[in-house]
Amino acid sequence: MSKTSTSLTRGAESPTAWHATWAQALPDVCADGEWFADVTLRSSLRVGVGGDQVRLQFSNQFGDHPLHIGRSAVSAGGRTAAATFDGRDHVTIPVGASVVTDPIDLAVAHHEILNVDFYLPERTLFPPLFASASDFTCQASEPGDHVGAAEFPALSAEPFPMPDDATITVHESGPFLRTVEVAGPVPHAVVVCVGDSITAMGWPEVAASLLPEGSGLSVVNRGIPGNRLRFDAGPANLPNGRSGLHRFADDVLDTAGVAQVIVALGTNDLGLPGEFEPIEELPTAAELIAGYQTLLKQADAAGIRARIATITARRGSDNYDDERERTRSAVNEWIRGLGPDVVIDFDEALRSATSPLELDERYDSGDRLHPSDAGQEQLARTAVAALLSGLSQTAPASH
């Protein structure tokens, strides 16, 4: 994929440590986007941890035109504060670059919902927005600058397209807003969850809601539907993103306060080749293991702790066959061999007790691959148990 380099411009620095409290991995806005102008976007999201100040990271990483933000603000608990960029209320972000706002004096509570508004005065390309039932939504307005409006004049959004036989809660991402950071007297160790649609569906947000306020941990979601560990998305599937190997530096190591990473990739490496991607890209167990080893080495070199999630059961899903199942089993056996300080056993958490190559019916969304809401909660509980068991070994980091 093109335009993978990111130039990061930080706003005025504060002596207080910053750490991510919400994040996403951005979609490729050019892949299936539409042109809009004179529109305000409102992102409503639930933060993991609170702080005394906020700052926002906006990214034009995948754009093919400069991104003009005319005005921006953050609202929480009935309070609204303007965002500035090196003291100005507007900014132009070059293609492939990101910017971070100046510190915003707005106290944010633990698990509070924020509204982040930003006005796009010029023609801007971004993907369609979909209706979502989750704690995070992104809405587009009727024409005009509606930043900070008490009553946001949102346009209606289409339901997210899903298979007829699946019931999936979609955590709609929206464009350009990449990370929300907070600062306060107590730093937090940020846990970045890098994964595919199973992660993007929201178990990291559930995990963040389960962590007690004094845990010292902040969990953020960098999942991309369709994402793979080893290969970037092909030309017909660009929204599936760069591979975990290629985006690790941007989406994990560049996250403010990162101390841990949970890698939950591999399902699409097995499932996509042969139908959506070339069959030649179907990996052997050794090739998948080599990919995980590369990420473990990168994390170790950066001084952060890495955990690898086992690949969940797939029997009955699209492109399932015995060869792919043998690969999955061999890879999971290797991951479990890394020991309890590294493995997070998502496969064990979701599989059927009587038919372990399949998802438990309680945790199956209906397509034999994606977890239901109950399955997402089970993954969150599994992740939290692992994080809390190793809490004493994790030191908070800051950027």
C-alpha cells in the first residue's frame, strides 16, 4: 500500500505524561470514499481512563489531498473546550501526516463519554458512515460548522452491512480521529490491542470498562476488519489495511504511553487466501510463527511487553479446510508454548467444550467465525485476567 509513512507533529508540550485513553487504526479513506464539503463530524466515544487535560491526534495518513480542519472542540459532561493547533483554531494536514492538538484544559472522568467535533470546510474524501449501537459512533452533520452544538444536526446513517446469518455489534470507526490522549498526575501503562475484525468489534473497549479505576492500565483498540499478520491488503481490499508487521511501528510503538501490546492476528491469514486474496499467500505454520517472532523482537527492542492471542476456532466458516485447521492448531500449540506471561488463550475461551474446533454456540455470532456480544465479553474477561495477573511486572511508559 502507498503513503505508509507518517510525519507526526506534536502540539505544545506539557510537563505531565500523556497516555492514550482511546484509539483506532484508521481506515483507508481513498478506498471507498465519497466527497463531502462544509460538513462537521462528531465522534462520540468512551474513554478508558481520565485525566486533567486532553489532546487529540488527527491523521491524514491515507489521504490523497491535504486535510483542512476549520475548527475542533471536545465536550464532556456538559462542558466544551476548543482545540487549537500551535495556538490556531485551524490546521492543514499534509498527505501522509498527522498532527496533535495543543493540550486542552478539560477534565475527563474515568470511562466518560466524549464528543469530538471537527469542521471540514473544503471538499474532503472519507468513507460512508454507518449507524452503530456501540459506545462509539461517528456522525456527519447537515451543511455548516456545528462544532460544539448542543443539538447536533446529524444526517441519518445507513445500517452497517452484515451477513444475513450473523448478528454482529459494529464499533463504527469514522475517519481522521486516530487517538485521544489524556494527562494527569498518575501515568497509565497503555495496552495496545492490534488485531482484525474480532478486535475491531470491541472486546478491548469492554476490557477497558472492566478494569478498576486504580489499575494503572489503559486499553486501546487498533483493530482493522480483514487485517492480516503477514500481508498488506490487496488492491481490491484496501480497507483491510497494512499487515500487522507493517503497521506495528505506527499503530503500537507510536502510541503515547504504550507499555504492552496484545497481538490478535492470524485468522484472516488463514481465511482470505483463495477467495479474497491470492492462494499463494496462504501461510504455513512456520511462516505465521516467523511473523509473530518478528513482532516479539520489535516489542522487546522497544521495551514493551508483548502478548500473543491464540487463533480462535474456525470450523464451519468460509474457506475452512483441514489444511488450514492443521496450520491453526500448530500455531496455537507454539503460542501456548511461549508460556503464561505471553499467551492469551482466546481459542480456549471461545471454543466448544464438546467440539473444540468450533465456537461455543453461546459465543458464535452466527457465521462460525466472529464472536457474539457474549463472545466479546468473554474475550475481554480473558484479556483482563491476563493483564491483572501480570500487573506488577508492567511499568507505565510515556512519550
